[in-house]
Amino acid sequence: MLISSVTTLKLEDIVKGGDGPKIYQLYVRGDDKWVADRVKQAMGAGYDAFCITVDTAVYSRRERDIAKRFVKSWRTAATGQDHQAAFSWDSFKRVKDQFPDVKFILKGIGCGEDAELALKEGVWGVYCSNHGGRQLDHGRGSAAVLPEIITAVKGKAKVIVDGSFSRGTDIVKAICLGADWVGLGRLYCYGLAANGAAGIERVVELLEEEMKEVMGLLGVSSLKQLDKSYVSQGFPTNLPGVHSAFPLIGEGY
Ligand SMILES: Cc1cc2nc3c(=O)[nH]c(=O)nc-3n(C[C@H](O)[C@H](O)[C@H](O)COP(=O)(O)O)c2cc1C
């Protein structure tokens, strides 16, 4: 679980919710001291790693929201975004220097050069993400960027990837390309909306079943056997759908 700093629940309560690995994820909303206090609070509560999202210097233009006249009531009072905008490699270095033993992850790395810089600053994890495509529209997709990140990281940090992973086959492809972990954003929300906690469990079960099927059909019995020889580049054959930015209007969503 990657627990967001904008969740309404207390981070100390969430960490008690299960035995799996838990990462605390921060949006920077204050100065160095504010960030350091969040690191202390999360690590003191028992989180395994600390992730800072770095692809949201400014709030994105969300055209579905605009088209539907949807205004998030909780955003109108939001403050501190200027601290996120000002967060630089030097800011990260200052945090890292204060907490040399904390496993830091930078989320929103979008090219090999930034992965190299992140490594230089001593990150434990490089999180390849374009925020589900809803920050900078028309950027490169995570799957397109992942290979150059893997090349840059050279096995010296964990590599996490997300962005429209919706099928077991998608996850297997990411692992073939060298990712250690695959993140899910929207997908588990669909399960949650359909059937609460049981719906999320079902999403994960379906993904597991699909992964086993595709691995069986590839003729492998372990994720460790997967490598990039199992994938080749394809080209889109389908029309834009619910996961695409356009068309926005007239398709019932
Ligand atoms: C409901 C929702 C809330 C999110 N909140 C955060 C957040 O607080 N911090 C963050 O770094 N990313 C957040 N994201 C982005 C996800 O972490 C992730 O990068 C993205 O959704 C992955 O793409 P996917 O939705 O296609 O799986 C959120 C995504 C969703 C769907």
C-alpha cells in the first residue's frame, strides 16, 4: 500500500490495517522542517519506506472535471502547493541527509536522466509514473519510459511503475521489462466502487489469475524467469476509450 498524505485517515491508524509492506507518500506542503516532521511521523508509525511525489509542481488541467463543471470542494481550501513547486533536487538532498537510513522513493520519474539523478541522490526506489496521464497530458507513457529507467538504474534501486495497468498481462509485461513492482490507481477504485473491500480483493484475485494464465502460456513458472525477450513493441489497434483523454463528451462518461 502506498498511503497518501492527502488521505483523510490518520497514518498511524492505516499502518495497523494489514501486514504487507507500507509506503507513506508525501505531497510537499511545507518547508524543510515540515517535510522532516512528516518523515519522522511516518517512520515512527512503522512505515517501511517514504515516497515523495515529484510530478505535481502545479495542479493539472483536468478536462473531464472542467467539462462536467466538477469542482472538488476539498481543493478550494488547499494551501501549500508553492512548496511542492519549489521542491528541487537540493530540497531532496537536504531531507535525505537528515535521514540517511530511510528508504526514499521518488514518484513521478519520467525519463532515464532523472532516474540517474535520483540514484545519485541515494534513493531506494525510482517510481516511474506519469500520474495516470492526468498531470502532463501528451507526455510519454510509463511503459514507453520504463526501459530507459531500467537501463539508468542498473539494478541499484527498486523500480516501481504505474499507469493504466489493468490486466495481468500488463503486469507481466512490466516485469518482463524489468520493473520490481507495479502500482494500481484507478483499477482498485473500480473494485471498491463495485463491492467495497471485497471488490478490491476480487480485482487482485483477477489480476493474479490472469498473471498465472499468461505465465503458463509463456511457458514460465516464476516471475524471475521473465525478461525482455518475452515482449516486443506493438502499435495501438483500438479506439480511444474510458482510459483516454478524448473524446470527453458524448460517450456517456
Ligand atoms: C483516486 C486517486 C487518488 C490518487 N491520489 C494520489 C496521491 O495522493 N498521490 C499520488 O502520488 N498519486 C495519486 N494518484 C495517482 C496514482 O498514485 C497513480 O500514479 C496513477 O493513478 C496510476 O495510474 P492508474 O490510475 O492508471 O493505475 C491517485 C490516483 C487515483 C485514481
